Amino acid sequence: MTKSVLITGSNSGFGYLIANTLATNGYKVIGSMRDPQGRNASIANELKAKGIIVVDIDVTDDESVAKGVAKATEAAGAIDVLINNAGVGTLGWQESFNIEDFKKVFDINVFGVQRLTRAVLPQMKQRGHGTLIQISSILGKFVLPFLGSYNATKHAVEGLAENYRVELSQFGVQSLIIQPGGFGTDFGANLLKASDKAVAQSYGEYADAPEQMWAGTEQSHDAEDAPDPQMVADAVLKLLKTAPEERPFRTTVDGTGLNPAIEGVNQATENAMQEIYATYSMDNLFQLKQS
């Protein structure tokens, strides 16, 4: 049976690559984006020409999410896999991000994940199977300077995914995480900047350090030997092709040599979780009930 996959943020970056990769490999793909009949009409038409169903979803809007998921479900018959990919990056001194700045990035990167997940879970639980894949980041396990609010959202997403893992396993719904490293996509073109410019200036000679750091990052992304973002799409495909009971909870995808360090942290986290749950006789929650 062909599995249907709903992917948020499919108009660019990882989402675009994942949508194309899964469609090419026989999955029924529903790609969501904002304004597919307006500013994203060109990319929407391109995806449609490849057999990808396109729906309009703004992950920050409850009504948009509800309508979009309903249309996706009607078009595909059901949603077997949700890939929460839509997100936005940030750049600046963490102190210079005011509360409204934090609300904006959390609304997209965290609350958007919760909105989509809540919208698809009823049908997955009713059918007794389904897969949730969160496109997190290696910054969901550690932090880099000047990306503070983004770091915080990815740590939050990892917490959401961890909790869904144990709360949904007995309903046949699997929660998984993909942790990409640094890749050269259009991610950097839409970075949210801090509103409080005065705070940045209080850092004196280091005020421009965030921009300087990001310029170096962009340069490394443009290098000939830079990792190919297609690696992330390939990792998603491999995960979906793997039998559910054999899938790792976290999959790290990095082409800069950080995999061993991140995977070491991931394994330590997994070991601790297993030990804690065994102590409280809840380790059965790690076992996915399959119908």
C-alpha cells in the first residue's frame, strides 16, 4: 500500500528535497506551503507537475492548519506520515531578542509542530498506525552562539518528540527525529533578526560578531566540498523504508564530521531514558504497538 506523507514547508530547502525524493520513490506526497497560488505559485506548480499534492498551510494559524490537513486528508485518503519541516532560523545576541521576537520564532518552530501534530493524530490513533518525523537540528542537543532563540526552539522540539514517543507508542504511532547539521540551503536568506538593536550595541567591539560568524558559515556552505542537503532527504527516505521496529529514534545527518560527537550525546540520552523508564517500570512505552 502506498503511504501518504504530509510535509510542511515544502516550497524550499529540506522540505522541497524531501517532497521530491519521496514522490520519486513512490510515496503519495502532500506538500504544504504558504500562499501556493500567489508568491509560491511557481514552485507549487512545479511540485504539482511531479504528482505532488499541494495544500496551503500557515503553521502559525490554527484555522489554516485545520483546513489544510482536512484538504490533505481528503486528497490522499489518509495521512500516514507527518514530517514537520517548516521552520525559521534566527541570528543575533540572545539578549537582543525581545519577547515578541521569541514568540514569533516559537510560533513557527514549536507551536507550529504542535498544531500540525494535533491535527493529524486523531486519524492516526483511530487507524492504529502513523509516523511523526520532526526535522530538528544538531542544535537540539547543544548550542552555538548567536543562534540562541533558534537553539531554544530545537531543544523544545526534541522534548515534544521525546514525549510523543512514549505517549503514543501504545496507539501504534511512532515519533522520530532527524537532526541535520549545517547545510547550504536558502535557510540563511530568511533569518529572523533581533528587534532590540541597542542591546547589540552594548556588546561594544563585538556588536557585529553574529553577522561575522554567519558570513563565515555561508562561505563554508558555498565551498566545493560542502555537504549536500540531499543527504537529509535521503535519510528521511531510508528511515521510512526501514521496518518501524528497527528505526532509530534519532538520526543525525551531518557532513562536517560532527556525527560522532552528536551521536555520542544521543546515545547517552537514550541510555539514560531507558534506565529511568525501567526504574519506574515504564520501559514498555518504548515498544511500538503494531496492529
